[in-house]
Amino acid sequence: MIKLPERLTLYALDKHVLFFQHFDDPLIPHLRVVHAYPHAFPRIQVDRGAIRFVLAGAQLMCPGLTSAGAMLPDKENEILAGAVVAVVAEGKENACMIGVLKMGTEEIKTVNKGVAVEAGHYLGDGLWKYDVE
């Protein structure tokens, strides 16, 4: 049995979850949708050291996005707080997490501490394993 958070709404088509929504939070695409359409979503990159924390369901902290191996957009392409972003790990092609930015990418660079991305869905979590019947 796979446990999903309470008050989670799933949007599915032909037994495939496409999006989910927790309470009135933004609609977040399933990682399989992100993998199928990788350039449809803003992307940020974490360094190798953050990968194990991301895959354990931790919120993504600023230092994992500002160290060597990580990548944030330049100032002209800033992503604002509240945006849904795909998180790619250094050296990997597909996103390992999709979540919501808690602060804009320029603020992440200057503050460099605290939570940067609230985990919405990551590889191996309950939603990844969930089978619509």
C-alpha cells in the first residue's frame, strides 16, 4: 500500500497521473510529464551532494543550488518565488524533483541559506509509485 498525503487531488488521463494539487496549492505536473516535456518547465540544477537529500524527500536548501555543480538562471531569466520548477541533478538528464520555489532565484543567490524549493514530488516517492486503477 502506498501512502499519499491527505487532501491531494490527482488529475489523470487513461490511468496516468498528469498533475496533482495539495489543497489549493498550484497544480504540479507529475515527473513523468516533466520527463516527456523537459523544456516546458523552468529548470534549476542541484550539485551532486544534494541528490541523496532530494531523493529522501527533503526540501531543497539554497547551498545545494549555489555551490559548484549547481546552476541557477542568470538575472535576465530570473524565476520568481512561487513558480513550479523542475530540479535536475548535476550530471543527469531528467528531473529528479518538481517543486515550488520559496524565494526567487536572485534571492537564493544573495541569501544563500534556508529553504529554496519545497519538495512537491520526487523520484521514488509515493506518487511516483502510485498506480491509478
